[in-house]
Amino acid sequence: LRLDLIDNDTIKEVAGGASQSLGGAGLGNGTFLTGEVYTVDKNFPVVSSITRLITSPNAGASVTFRVTFSQLVTGVDTTDFILNTTGVTGAGITSVTGTGTTRTVTVNTGSDSGTIRLDLVDNNTILSSSTGLVLGGLALGDGDFTTGQVYTIDKVPPTVLSIVRASPYSTAAATVTYTVT
């Protein structure tokens, strides 16, 4: 946004009873077209995506998510996130790292098997770095993001269910075969 002044001879200086038009007599000769510029950005930052950074299903002690914002933001910390879990117990957010438009969130997977989804809960602490506008808009929760990717957590180790003879019970063969399930 820039403010320009167009001289149409309506701006006058009155000094000592004499009247002079801006820039002198004549249209346009007092025009000023080189004012300073404001950059106006009324777009609130939003979460663009929350994606997995490692494979799923996963049996590890922790998993990581990438959170991508539409603009450079500040004020992102662990209090801005919540876990949506099914079947998993004891999972928790351990760290948030990164700057600019992306953050990496590390999550302890707890115990048991199930699913983990990382959600962002807008508490108006995340701000655009350039404009200071809050995430999503002025109301609490209007920047919530609850449609990110899900990790399937599989903490059940494999076990042997059975070993069954696949060859006849009595044989003179040099080898025998078993089916292990």
C-alpha cells in the first residue's frame, strides 16, 4: 500500500494574503508518486499438514511428525499439540524442534499396540513471524488441525504358535520338513 498525492490545484498555500497552488499554477506539477510502501498481509497462518517422518506400522520407542505451516511462525511448543490415540497407553509428546514454516514433533509411543495421531490445538500462542497475526484467526481453536497422518504402533513381538511335522512321522529320508507358524 502506498499513498500518492495527485495535484489538482486544490491544495493552496495562503501567505500574506497571496494564494499559491501546490507546485505552482497548473494541474499535476505538484504530484508526488514516491511515498513509502506498506506491505499488508491479513492472511492468518494455518497448519498446512501434519505428516509421518518414518514408516508405519512402527514398533519403535518414538516416532516423529512434520508439522508444516502456511507462513513463517513463532511460539510453537509442546503445549500446542495433543495426541489422539487408540489402544496405545502412556504415549506423550517429548519435543518440538525447528523454525520457519516447519516443526518436527517427537512422540514417545508408550506401550501396547494401536494408533497415534498428532493434533494441533490452537491456543493463540502461535504467531506469524512477519505480521504477528495468530494462527487461524482471533478465536481460540480456529486454527485447530485434526486430520494429520496416523502411525500404527505394533508393540506385540512375534511368537511361535506351533511347529507341525510336514513330513511323514516315520521316514528314512535324509531330511524332514516342519511348518513353523
